[in-house]
Amino acid sequence: MTSTVATLLLQSVEKHPDRCALVYGDRRWSYAAWHARIGRFAAALAAMGVRPTDRVAFYVSTSEASVTTYFACQLLGAVAVPMNFRLAPGEVTHILQDSGARVLVYGRNLRENALAATRALRSVHDLVSCADDRAEVPDGHHHYETLAEAAAAAPPGMPDVRPEHLSALVYTSGTTGRPKGVMHSHANDVAIAQNCTMEYGLSYRDVALHIAPLYHVGGMQAYFVPHLMVGGTNVVHGRYEALRTLEAVAEERATTLFAVPTQIQEMLFHPRFAEFDVSSLRMITTGGAAIAAATMEQVIRRFCPNIYNGYGMTEASLTLLLHPEDALGHLGSCGKPTVITHARVARLGHDGACDPDQVTAPDEVGQLVVRGPQMMTGYWNNPAETRKKLRDGWLFTGDLFSRDRAGFYTFRGRTDDMIVSGGENIYPREVEEVLYRCPGVQEAAVVGLADPRWGMVVAAFIVPATPGLTAEAVDAFCRASPDLADFKRPRRIAFLPALPTNPSGKVLKRELVATGATAGTATGTATGTATGTPPG
């Protein structure tokens, strides 16, 4: 078994030196040429004093610089620290300070943020600007393109990097507080790559189109690295646009695409969709929100015949996967554990605690616990949170799931999203699944809002597909549904033009709670009909 991420790169360079490894904008690199570029940048980092185990942060938009910096770290035995390029200076400061990063590589449009974030930090010794023109680089900073093209030919000899050494610190998206640094070892990331390669049946013939952010495990470790591992071609787009993505599928003859459901639907229903030849796509992998049956049928018939719906997290990457043959028969399911994953649904106690040895009955809701070689080694500088998350070899995901008799797992919400109303436990996901079946509903998210009588009441935030949708119609649909008990019915319904999400596509429910607690939420009594009209 390959032991380090650097070896994955070197093996592909040896096997496929002349194959196209990377496409970004109008530039293309073969495996041999890109490896040489990575080596020059690694040599430049080494000249700055970067040594094995040192942290190198990159704060750049999705680009060639993202992956070149990542693999330069692997060649040096340094630890890559990818950062969300949408973060504000204070958030960047937190990650730089927490990780102890020695070098910061920053994007051409992020100069002011980078300067503000590092102004009071002593740990960052060198800054590298990705500015197009060297003249735009501040005094004392390095120019990325110059280093990648003109630095020494190769870094020092390969360090003694072992599988248990860290390859990356990937910070959580921070939906429930300050981002935590998730420690990925080389063994973890190699396992992730092998897992995805096997599950998706990847080969050197594949051409991957990247519209997902590369600072995220889903974009880098679970999608870019697996394609590199088999000698495939990675086509990187700096920014997602439906039309540009369709053009790229046709122009590059892309065979695989990772996209969230909203993006898939935007492309499918784009007025110019029929103009593009997307027949090269053999696979789309997605995750997160549900796709309606009628829409899924159109995706399979018109866009791509093979749709994979996955579930994962920064702490363990891909753990559950619904394969194409089950896509229509098990809509809403996340499938079954991947080939390297062992999973259970643990029964919840009255205090919310759970024991992995106490497994739920079929269709009963509990907490998903998983284990496998892809699991993180822990949280950086945070032993208390590590102990909460990793116990007895199991990763406690904090996500609620049920498992049916056929072994398919279905996401039911977060443990901290559970709504307790009038002493009854209500799982937002089960309400959302009913709402998604309501005619005229494009997207829906359910949260609990404080209520003086019931403790909490169910509130639904809806993105309408049609302007005529009313809260009365939604409420009537919920009342008539055989799958929703009356106490679970939304008592407050509000319409939004879009749900707030983080860059990974996760709905930011804390923002919905704040919105509902202040203004804009239609209200109704606990037994009455909710009212409200959609925007526009």
C-alpha cells in the first residue's frame, strides 16, 4: 500500500509523464512538467526555511496555486493548511495563529485581507503573493509565479515521511463555532484516495472537472487526489458558473464532475443546456440536499446516467455512498458504507449520549458512528474536542441517521438541530423530506424557534419554485401528509430567495434561527394555520 501523498504524485509522474495532469485557464501541464513546477516551488519554500512538519497555509481561490502549494508541501514533508478564500481577516488570523503556519501563500485579490490578517502575527515568517504582475507584490513578499518558474530545479532530497505523519490541517467549516483544525495523516489521505478510486471506478482515462473548492476535503482529498492517483486529468475552474461549466464539459470532454444538487439543477435547467454536448460525462457525484424524483429522472436522462450521492465530513471524508443503480429507488438516502468504512447507528439516550454497542432497530433514528483508515487523527491543539469526537476507535459524527432493513442509511439531521417541542423530539430532516414533496417548493430547511408555551416550535424556511406558493398551501400539504404527525407540522413558515449556506453547501441553520427570531418569519399558533407569502 502506498504510504504517503507525495508517493501518489511520483508514481503517476513515472507512469504517465506525458499525459495531461492539470488544466487551469489557458495553461496545461503534463505530469512531468507539473512535477517540475511543484519541485521548483518546494525548493523555494525550503529556501525560506520550511522543514518537515512546518505548516504552510494557502489563502487563494480555487486555482493551480492551490494544488501546486499542496503538493509542494507533500514533497517537503510539510503540513498543508488550506483556507477558505471567503474568510474575513479575523478568521484568517485565527487559523494562522492556531496552526502556527510559517508561510502564507495568498491570492491576487486577497492582498489587503492577508496584510490585515498577518499584521500582528509573529509566527508567519514569509508571505507569497499570487499577483499576476511582479510589480504588484508588496516589498518583502515573494512572487508565486517567479518562484514556481525560476527557483532552483528541485527541493532537497525526499524527507523521511511516514504514514502517521501529518499531511494536512483542514479546518472545519465552522457552522457551530470556531473552526477546528482537523489533522489528516498521510495514511488517512492515501486511504481517502484509494476509497474514492475504488468506489467511483476511476482510471487514467478520466478527465475531472473541478468546480468545488480545493480547500475542502471533498474537493482536494476525495476528488483531486484520487484522479491524480490514477494518472487522470484534473481541470480546475476558479469560479463556478453554470454556463461556463457546461462549456467546459463539452470542450474538455470531461468524464467526471463533483457538484452540489443546486449546481446540478442550475445547469440542467439552464436555457442553453441543449446547446452543449455533455455525453462524455460518465459520472456525477453529489451530496447534501435532496433531489426530487422528477428532477433526478431528468438528470439521469438528459445530463448523466450515473449519479452518486455521498455523505462525508472533514473528519473522515467519504463514508457513505449511494450508487447509481439505487439512485431512483432510494431517493434521499446516502447509501451504504464505502468499502473501507464500518458504520453503525447508535441508539440515543435521554441525555443525548450514545454507545456504539447499542445499535438502533431498523428505521429508528440515532447517531451515526463510523471507523476506518480515513478517519482523522484528532483536532489540532484541542485534546478535549478530540476526546468527544473519537472514542474507542469510533468517530462520533454528531449526525442523526436511520438505517433500513436493506442496509441503506438516511440522514435525519444534526444532533444539535433536534427540536424538542412540548416534550416531543422532532428531527428537522423528516419534516424537510415532506416539504420537498410539496408542489412549488424548490428548497426547504427546518429549525426550532423558541416559544414561551411549547419551549420550541417547528419553523420552515422555503425557497419557492413558483411565485404563487403560499404558506397556507404548504400548511395544507403538511396536514394532508401521511408521513408527518401533526405535532411535527411547521407552525411558522417563511419564504426566502435563497437559503444561507457555507461554501461547502451546508445550510447555516444558526442564521435561519437568527432570522426567525428577529424578523421576516410568518407566524401562527401551535394549532393554527401558518401564514405568509413568498418574495416576488
